[in-house]
Amino acid sequence: MLDKMIYLDNAASTRLDEKVLEAMKPYYFDIYAVATSEFGYSMGIDAKEALQESRQTIASSIGASAEEIVFTSGDTESSNMAIKGVAAALLNKKDKHIIVSKLEDFPVLNTAKAFEKNGYKVDYISVDSEGILDLEELKNAITENTALVSIQHANQEIGTLQDIEAIANICKEKGVLLHSDATHSYTRVPIDVSKVPVDLLTMSAHTIHGPRGVGALYIREGTPINKWMDGGFQESNRRAGLENIPGAVGFAKAVELVTPEENEFLKSLRDHIIKRAEEEIPDVTLNGSRSQRVPHNANITFHYVEGESMTLHLDMRGFAVSTGSACFSRSLEASHVILGIGGDHERAHGSLRFTFGRYNTKEDVDAIIDAVGEIVEQLRAISPLYEKK
């Protein structure tokens, strides 16, 4: 048993950076007023200035203007706001038709399913065995009356990156709006909305060592979108509710702390664990694209063993990872992502997702792959599936 937990589930959430916490503290204890106009009291003005500076930081990171950024409670709200807001704005102008990929994360996927129940036609675009979108199928699915396309930038489980520029150009040529969930690529893979014609982009702080409960939605100027949550007139009357000023400040600080050097280091950890797994453990499959992949994700199936068994054994040894196994899913279904790339239930059940963050080391990778190798050997020794191989 290790002295401390080695956490390799950074796609789920990340440890808060101490520098982020220090940046947030004044807005809990010293400048704790709501954001007020220039005609309000000084603490409220200071709060508004901090909010606006944070907005500018987020905007600059993707080549947007500050007015195009709306702060939200996180990626789930951002994606819901994008899809529901645009659909409502275009309800009397476009058909009740939206398009998503088969691999979307639940904020998009379950929103699409909810729309289906309410009479919308939803097309789910296929991907290949690496999780890369079928662009021809997308082209053929779009009509002049499609309300919205929503395609993720990077997959939450297998880390595959989509060619978001090509997708955006298709949508622009067809005259349809595009939303992209960039929760798992934001700051890890550059995206410049001044060059890539995406109309709406979901971002979140919790995956980049920022605070939980805060995210942002980029809305390109001129994009038709209705306010989807009623209340006050915050966020230029686009999102009701008291602004999370400490969260926004922390989000901006987290963005500032991500560097290209850090992303290269995470890539080296990713490549190291893939190399060791493939060279040292028989019967493994890398899930997702080998080349079109975010730098911090390695998703590997260890055949003939169950993901939940591996996860529990790893937890007892002091490691935290996630699995695509049904027993670790509240839906009680195998990973829709592994199934979506053509994998079967056995492949989904035997998958582990390793995602790296700022506080991981090469020693962490070596330690966990040593442990995985031992655990897989033990579990296969008692597996009837492995005996029949």
C-alpha cells in the first residue's frame, strides 16, 4: 500500500492548484460583494472588475472577445445552455432537427435524447474504430433547416480529438450553427475561434486544476440564443443567477497556469504508459486514436479481465483510475464510447482510463503499470475467459 493515493483520474476532476486558491481567497473574505455598475459602491465595482478581467482571460485563451464569454456553473450547464438556447431561438425558423455524434459526453447526449422525447429528430453521427467522426455522414445529415450540430472537440473517455476545423467549415458551408464541447481539450489543445468558425464552445475549470462549479460558454457574436434560465439580468442578460466571482477568478488563474511545457510533459506520461502496457502486458488494446489524441489521456483495454476488479485492486494498492465497466456506471450499461467505436462488451468491461495532471510523475506511471501487470496476471489466472482463449 502506498503512503498516498496516486490519482490518475484527472479527466473526472483535478486537484485545485494552490495558486488558484490564493487568487480566489480575496473574493471570499475581502471583496465579497456582488458585481455592481460603476455607479455602485466600491466593493461591488472591484468585484465587477475582477469578473471582467477573468472574462477577458478566458476570451483571450481562445481568440474571442470578452463580450462573447458567459460564465456558467460548469460544462453541463454550458452545453445545455448552448443546445437548448439555440433550439429555442430557432424554433420557428428551423426544423426540429439537431445532430450530435455517437460518442458525446452525457450533457450533450442526454440533452439530445430529451429532445427526441419532445418531438425533435436527432441524427447520431458514426465514428470509425478510433473514434473519428464520419465527415461524409455529417455532410449528408445536415439540411438547410437543421437547427444545430453539436460535436465534441475531444472525447471524455478515449481522448480522441476531432478535426473541429473541418467540422466547423462543413457547418459554415451548410449554414448551420455548431456547438463543440471542449471540456476535455480546453487549454490542452489550442483552439482559436477567430480562425475556426465554431459558434458555441463549452469550457470548464474542473479539468485544469481550477475550482469545481464554474465553467464558461463561448457564444459567437450574432449567434441566436435564448436565455434558458429565468431570473435576474446577469451576464448581459444571457444567464440569470448571482455570478460566482471567486470561481471566475480561479478559472482565469487556472487558465494562466497551463503551459505548453506542461502539456508536453503530460504527453510524455501518456506515451510512457501506453508503451509499457503494450510491451509488457499481453492482450491489450489502446482505445482511441494513437495520433489524434489529447496529451493527457490513455485508455487501454486489458482483455479477459473485468475493469471493476482491476479498479478495486488498484484502489487497495493506492491508485485511482476509472473504468468503462457497467458496474461503475450508474446507467448499468457498458461504455457507450467503447461500443460506439465498434468494441464489444468484453472490451468495454476490461478498459481502464488513465488521465494525467500537473501533480503526476513518471514514477507514478511506472508504479501503476507495475501494479496493473501484477493484477492482470492474477485475475487472468482465475478467469474462465482467459482459459478458453
